[in-house]
Amino acid sequence: MAKIAVLERKCVGCGICVRSCPFGAMEMKDGRPEMNAACKVCGICVKSCPEKAILRLETRVDTVDKTKWNDILVFAEVSGGQLHPVSLELIGKARELAENVHFKVKTVLVGHGVSAFAEELLHYGVSEVAVYDDPALGYFRADAWASCVEDYILYAHPSVVLVGATSLGRSLAPRLSTRFHTGLTADCTRLELRPNTDLVQIRPAFGGNIMAQIITTNTRPQFATVRYKVMDAPARMPAPAGEILRRAIPKGVSASRASCVSVTPVPPKASISDAEILVVGGRGLRKESDLDMIRELAALLGGDWATTRPLVEKGWSTNDRQIGLSGRTVRPRLIITCGVSGAIQFTACMNGSDHIIAINTDPAAPIFEVAHIGITGDLYEIIPEMIRRVKEERGA
């Protein structure tokens, strides 16, 4: 790790370094150059200084003994009295990663009345389920729940901690990574584990234009959140295997200053993430009323409808019907995209679908790279014809 330093005793305040910086990362203050957050430590200022008053310093990075951090921990989320399906998906991925480095997979449960789920988790190939079950954990308080998970991490020393990218998980994971002064990668779409136990966390970056590979090399544990419907859940085993470890709640729970004033249940509502069949409208739709044929086709097929981000931004749809990084991730048995170009922000959140049919007038549209069946043509001709044929079949 490097940084730029200015030797004040040599600096004459000429300002050459400020003018030479291509990032605008230096500015003159009280006759002396200072770096701001834009500094990339490129070293151009070092070369340009005629007085040799600027140095590029290499700083030593403390490293962790990776042999003391083993196994993979999955935070098993219980919400609304049910085990969230993303927890099982994370267990499935954790088992796959653990095989390469001979790790065990462990889970942690936090809440009140969650002990019943511990036995169920043992049917999915985990070696240990740590349970923090107490009336004080009856509702989610980020600091209190973080104290429980922190307590178990300090006890078990897992190398990797996986958390579902749910509303609860997105609140919990950053607090945990901050407590351990380590890295956290959010909304991962792929995970790989190197032989040296470094977790390669892959997710779209720079507006979805690239797939970034992020590695936490010098600290442990390694935290990552993963969206629902991205990974595959393992098959349930007939007989349970593993053990249940009941843990006393740590002092951090009673020290929490958060309290529950009232609870307003959110009415249950169907999610496009759970749909088996989806018809998706994209930027190729000319007006809002054209969504009617998307809805009609979806209804005839016994599925649901969704949109891409441009239609949400136009006000034609709501965020809960959006597929993409800022919307939902889906893995239906069948998805039909209509007028969708296929930007990586969209495809990264639906390319795990069993069957993908894409309709687009542009034969070079990126959506055809992930589609199993591609139809090049006008959706205003193809969709009505599909509707007509489905109705004929239904009538027959």
C-alpha cells in the first residue's frame, strides 16, 4: 500500500505538482500542496517536483494468519416466522465452495422462537447450527443481532461469512464487517474460493459495464451478501446430520439502545422473484398502454409480468416489478423478454432462468447472448400472434 508525502522543509510552493496532476488531486493551501481524496498515488507529482520534495511511500500492510480462520458460516435468516429461502441457497453455495478447501459449513440463527428451525437446517448438510434464541431478540435490532453473530464469529473463526441480500441482511452485514475491520462485497452474483482460502467475490460494477472480482487478502473473515434466486439450494437429506449449539446472548444485546415502539405488518404480496413464468417489457415498448399486451400474455401463460429499469423511470411500472441490480433477481422456468436490449444490469439478474426467449428487432442485441431462443422481429407483431395462438390452444 502506498501514499504520497510532502517534505515541507524542501517544498518552495512553486505549484508545479498541482498543475501536473491529471486527477486534480492536489491543491495549494497556505503555500503548500495537499492531496485530496482524488489521489490515485500515480507518482506523476513525484517526477514533476524540481525540488524532490514529494515522495511516494510504501506502507506495510498487516496480514492475518489465514490458518486460524476456517470453515464457512451462513447467516440463516428467519423472518415472518419462516426460514428465508435465500438461506438454503447460501448453504448450497457454501457446501460447493467448502469442498475445494476441506472446510465445514456452519450456520447461525438469531431471534425468538427460532430453535425449531435448527433441526431443519441439519437436513441440508451443515455441520453445526449455532442458536441465539431469546425474547430480547423477538424483533430485529441491527446492533443486538450483530452482537450475537459477532459473538459466534469470535468463537468459531470462520474464514467466510455469507449473508442474504435481504432488507435485514443488508442492514446486518455492514455492521459486522465494520466490527471486524474487514471487507464486505454486496450483491454478489458469483463466488469462488481459491486454494489459499481467499474468496473471489464477483459482482457487476461501474453501472454494470464490467464484472468486478473483489478479494479480501489481508483480513478475515470475508463478508459477502448474495441476492435471493442467484444460487441453487441443496436437496434436503432424509436424516439430519450435524449438531445444534445453543449460545447465551452476549452483553451487547442488553446494551442495545434501540427499542420497538410498534409493529405494522406488511400485507403479504406476490413477488416476481417467486414467479415460475415471466413476461418482461423493455425499452422497446412505445407507450404505457402497450404493457397491457405484456400483462395479457403473462396471464394466459399462468405467469406474472415485469419490466426493465427504463420503464420504472418513466413511471410506467414500480420498482417491485423491475428486474435488475436496482430491482429484483429472478430464476423462473420460463422468461420471455419483449423489447429488452439485455444490458448486464438486467441479464445478471435473470440469466439463471431455465428457458429464456428474447424478442428484439436488433439482431445484435446483447440479450441474444443469454437467450435460449431468439426471435428477431417487431414485438408488436409477435406478441399479438403469440396471444392469438395461446387462446387458440386454450379454446381447442
